Amino acid sequence: MDLVLAKFERARVSTEVLADHYIPEVARRLGRAWENDTASFAEVSIGSARLQAHLNELGRSWQADGTDGVGRSTLLLVVPEGEQHTLGARVVSGWMRRQGISVCLRVGPKATELAALLAQCRFDAAMISVACHERLESCTGLVKTLREETSNGLRIALGGAILGRGEDIETVAGVDIVTNDLPKAVEALDLSCKRPLVTVIT
């Protein structure tokens, strides 16, 4: 991996481009290899874990949660309980932080945990990342919890790998917007950024 990174550095490929485009593309190729039965479960799992570890390393300096964040938008990013895929949510989290949006990522939270969090913290919006059809029902429950605990004052977006599979997600989840277009989601959720938005494919 160090050799690969050195090649990217010599080619002047930024860490942002690596995180927003190369890592998601490798993840998609791993997924296709699994679906086409050309890669084993172990190979895909190890590959995904390496990608996520690498993303974490790249994103060590991408923080929007400091003490100078007065007036900064705050986002709750949730991966539903039972989901096995968190790489996409971490790509989103890194991108949002680089835009100056403070992100609180929660993976597999119980309804009671979300309620306690929302009682302690104020968020401007929420996003849910879902990959599997089986998690759609839990997404509906998540949306219900998010709305009830904020007196229906929280705008909610849903995205993730499940998009593009022909699911009627909007009617199932009852969210404000369904999209994998991050600038579009930011605009729909009325989140303010510190710099002009750039397109990222997740």
C-alpha cells in the first residue's frame, strides 16, 4: 500500500481525490467481484477493511468539530443497525468535514441511544446510509425516531449503495430527499459550507 500511495503522490493525486473517487471505485469493483463470484468473501472483507483503514489514515486531519465552529452546520450521520457496510458513510463523513460541516457518525445505534443523543446535542440535519433491502424497515423506524425526538424539526436524507437497485425508497423511508449526490443533499438539507461544493460520487 505504501508503494501505491507513493505512486499517487508522484502523480500529484490529492488525498481528497483518493478518498472521494479512488477508494469508492475500488470498493465498487470489490462488490462487483463478489457479485460475479470472482472474489471470495475473505478477499472482499479484507480488501474493504484495508480501504477503510486507509481512509481513516487519510482523514486524520479532516476535522470540522473544533472549538472555532460557531455557526457551523451540524450533521448526524447514521448507519442502521445490522448494516455490514460502513465505508460509504465514512467517505461521506470525510467529505462533509472538509466542507466545514461538523459530523457525528453513529453505526448501528438503538432507538434509545439515538433519543439520548438527540436530547443532549442539536443537529441541523441527519443522513442515513443504507446498502441492503433488509434494512429499509429499520430505516423507517430510524426516521420515526429522528422526527419524534426533534418534534419533526430535523430534515433527513437517505443514500447509500441501495440506490440504483430499483427500490421505491422514498415511500418506504419517508425522508426529505433520497440521493447519493452530496452537494444536492447539502443544499436540500440547508447545510452551510465554508467553501464551494464539488461533486463526489459515492
